Amino acid sequence: MTGFSVRTHIRSETITRLDVDLNVDCATVVAVLGPNGAGKTTLLRTLAGLVDPGPDARVTVGDRDVTDSPPARRRVAYVPQQGALFPHLSVLGNVAYGLRAAGIRRANAEPIARSVLQRLEIDELANRRATTLSGGQAQRVALARALAIDPDVLLLDEPTASLDAVARGEVQSILRRHLQDFRGATLLVTHDPAEALTIASRVVVLSEGRVVQDAVPDQLVRRPGSRWVAQLLNLNAWTGRVTGEGRIALDDGGYVTAPELPAEGTQGLASGPPTTVMLFNAVPSASARNLWPVRVSDVHILGGRVRITLKAADQGHGPRHLVAEVTGDAVSDLGIAPGVLLWASVKATDLAISPM
């Protein structure tokens, strides 16, 4: 079993521009993140043979150049966002479809299809029509149909995007378990950062058809490569330029201090989790280097934690906006409510700086 590589240079008025050079090893799950229009689905469709990759492009699966091969000859399984099951077929018929299309007789295809349904714990659905399935069931059947042909490459286009919270959790659990044992290479497009970080061993971020970050999940969280990525991960994120005083002068006013800054004049991104923001009613006795007067803008309860949206209470000190995450007890103790004046502190060592 082998991985794949794709090198595309699409320049078209009818589809998203795509200029990507990507290699994925076998037994590897790579998540693809990016804003709408970044080229994520175009990348999958290019690999599947549904989009012309351009005259200078190459798509390779293992040691086979499949750039000019039709989809059926690529050994690539593509699961679109809605699963695209055949409504006139049973679940078993849907899962056996790819095998039958490859020339395998029904008597041999159906036992293989049943075994895949058993692996995904949905064999009881075998005789159901696709039109009678819930969203979560349909996505599991679509995954079973893709795995049944034993592909070299598995392409998943936002497999949980249209599901409710319960079904999303079930499908994500199935993906985690079964992709660990999949011998081929997997490319998972998702808008859910938690899905990307828990299922994939590597995350690729696309923006305007180009790869802007390629990192393991831990590195992506510690040093996001763009403000969009940081905000997707629910981090505080501010852009600015390194000054001679060991600070970053922020683009929207104010400044932050952080260790191990790039060279003076470098444009950078400062980021950190909301849980590292400490709040006080008055200036604390041991003042941190990052200490700013702020006013509470919004209070949002998230289970046992509370997210506090804050705005700068004066001009020229800290960021214009930041978010803190505290306990319910802290909200009561500090009297936190919209309009309340507080002091916010962030340790310099809790901020990560990424050159841009």
C-alpha cells in the first residue's frame, strides 16, 4: 500500500485557483483546513480525477502516474459532503456498488460488503433503502462503500458537516477507530478544528489555493501560521510589528510583550489561549509585563467555563479586543458583567510569536 502526491497549477475562471504541491504517506491521515473558497474541495476532486489539474500538473498514487487516468482507474475513493448514496439501492447494494463496477460478481461482492458493514457496526442496516437512513447512518454507509474497494487513497469531504451534534460525535468516533487501521493515505477536509486535531496526524491549511501551513496538530496549536488559523482554534490572536523595546506594536493599536521575538521590524502574529488570561478588579501587586485595563463586553457560559469578551478601556496599552476563559466562581468573585471595568494580565511566556 502506498501514499500519493499531487502537484497542481490550476488557473481557471470556472473553478477555484489551486497551486499545491502535496505529498501524503500511506497509513497517514492529513486534515485540510481553510476558509470558504480556499480550494479544499477542488483539491479532493483533482485527486479523484473529477477536475483537470492543469497542463503542468502531476497526480501520483504510489509509483503510478494517474494524472491522465479516469477516476475508476485511480484506486481513489471519494466521499462527498452529502455521501451521495444511490437512493434506489439498499445499503448492501450501495456498499457493493464499487466492487461490482470493478467487475466482481455479485456472489463475491456482497460478502465483502457485508464484512465492511460489520466492521463499521451497521450490518443491521444492510437491507434498508438509502432514503430511510438518518444523516449519521448515511455517512457511515458512504464510508463503508469507500472502504469496500480497498482504495490506495481515501478522500473525505466534510463528512460530519451536515450532522447534528450526536451523529457528528458518532461518525467522528468511527473515523478515529477505522482510519487508524486503514493502510492507505487519507485526506480529510473539515471546518471543525477539533475533528482535524483529534483524527489527523498532520494538518494542511489552504488559503486562496495555496498551502500556508503544514504542521502536526500540536505545532499548529502552539504556533498558528495565520490569524485565521488562530481564531479557528479559539485563540486570542493579534498581528503587529516587532519594535526595539522587545514588544510587538499591534496593527490596531496597543502592544504586547513576549519572549524570543524575531528581529526588529518583523511582522508577526502573537497568539495564546483564553485560559491564560487572568482577570483582576484592581492592579495586582505583582504586575505582569502584559497588564491592561479592559471593560467587559459579553459573557458567554460554556458548560463549566465562562468566556468573557473584553475591550480595551483606554488607548495605547493592550490589544483592542481579547477573550478570557474563567470558572463560574471567578465570575461571581469578580462581579463580572457587561460594562464592568477589570484588569487583564497575560504572562509573556504564555504568548506564541509566529513570523508572517
